[in-house]
Amino acid sequence: MSSPKTLISLIALGGTIAMAGHEAGAGVTPRIDAAGLLRASGIDPAVGVRPIAFRQLSSAALGFGDIAELVALIEAEIAAGATGIVITQGTDTIEETAFLLELTAPRAIPIVVTGAIRHPGLAGADGPANLAAAITVATDPTCRDMGVLVVMNDEIHAARFVRKARTGNPAAFASPACGPLGWIEEGRVRLLMRPAGPSPLLPPFGADAPDVVILPMMFDGGDALLEAAAKPSVAGIIMAGMGGGHAPPRLVARLKALAAIKPVVLASRTGAGEVFRGTYGYDGGEIDLIAGGLIPGGWLDPAKARILLIGLLAAGRGRGEIAEAFDWR
């Protein structure tokens, strides 16, 4: 009897979904490989899934170099005939790594990222169900041409919108801008909507990526962080502004001075909604900041804005191209 044809490449990076315990009280660490995850998920062998052990790390330990190697592996898997890619990893940085894949990975087939909130040693561990749902999405033809997707708790999220909104609840992921694109019900994909258009496409970049920092605006503070962001080694800044994109007036002159020498992108620390462009005219309002050279970051939250700016700088894009990229709809 011939073996089933491989359709889906399952690439495991570690994370809670792959964790197991040592001695009592020592905590869990990533120890379960891709083949072990596949066995635990109960996936029908007829689907044809090839497990690939790529990393065994917590998601906080991943870096740009890891994702650049992952993109190269995805390209090789597509060339070998894969029709879908499922990636398992820790949930702490899924919102960033999935968006980085959105910007740099091939777009010929569905790429789905998933993980777990409850590790396999806990009652109600969600990893097997999340993996089964992710494979269902990766094999569904209606999920093509939607960018990278994140599947958690039977919900389908766009990488460009999704955020981890809770620490330990299985319903930890949300897309504040629009909600999930759809869900999995009775083993079938149900889509409510599709992203409006493709994201910017950038060349992959690795561990030598330029340094971009997030500079949060806060009540009666921020001076020390602003001084740190001004260091020449920092190539760009994401200003996580208050509300619609605002800053304390006493910091404005220094922010404008920085914007004259390096890209300073204006985002909102709320993490949901578009930064304003023309409503507030006071010192430190968005009209003042944009007139002073800050680049409006659109609807991207600060973490995703940082990923996009790093990619643009790594690709050698100038100020006009950076501003155009952040005007992406």
C-alpha cells in the first residue's frame, strides 16, 4: 500500500504546544517534535502531512535570523510540492512572527501559524485541537490569497490584525481592528470576510536587521526612553502615541529633531484603530507631529509597525517609500 501524498508541511518551532515537564516544580520546556505534535492531533493520515523539526525554542527566543531561515525552508517546501504550510510556535510572539512572514514569505500557498495556551501536561490542553484546525485551514482552497493566517481556538485571524490579548486563556487571541476572518465549525472552514488587499512584499532579512525601538508615550514621563531612542545605533523609532497619536508637548521638539535624522513612525499605544491625521491641533497633537516630520503609521499597532519599519529599512527604502508603505490599506 502506497503512503499518502504529502500536501501539508508541518514546521515546528517549539513553544507551549511542544512543551513537557522535567522533575516536579521545574516547569515545562519545548521537547515535543513535529512528529509528536502530529500524532497527538489525531489528524487523518490521508491528509498527507510531513512533519519537520525546525526549532525547539520558546517564542521569546526567536529572532529575525530564525524567521529568515524559516522563509527559505518554506520556499524549499513549496518547490518540493507542498500545497500548504502549518507552523507551530510559542504564542508570545505569534503576532510579530506571523506578520513578518506576511511581509517576506512566498504567497503561492496558504501559510497558517498556530500554537497553544495550555501545555500538554494540563487538563484541557488546546494544542492538538489548534493544530488540527490549522491543518484544516491550510488544506481549504478558500483560504488562498489571504496572506498569512493565525488559527487559535477555532478562530481564523489575519496576521496583519491579530494580537495576543490575554496571558493564559485559550481565547487569548483577538483582532481588534475587525474581528476574526472566520472560524472552523464541525471540521469545516467558515469565512466571513477577506483582507482588502495584499500587504507590502519585502525581501527576507536576518540577524543583521536594523535596530528599531518602540518609544511609548506615557503620563508625565518618557524622557529617559527618548534619550535612549536618540542613540545613533537606533535606525528608526515607532512612537506609541497616546490615543489617536499624541505626545506630551514637552517632548515634541526632541521628537521632531529625531524625525529629521531618522524615520519616526506615529502609532497608537491603544493597539486598535487608525492614528489620526487632521483632528487635533494642539502642541503634541497628530497635526503638529506630522507637520514636524513624523510618519503616520495608519492602523498598525506599535509591534507590527516596528516589524514593517525594520523590513523597509533593511530593504533600503527611503522616507517617501516608507510613508507610502504605512499608508497601505
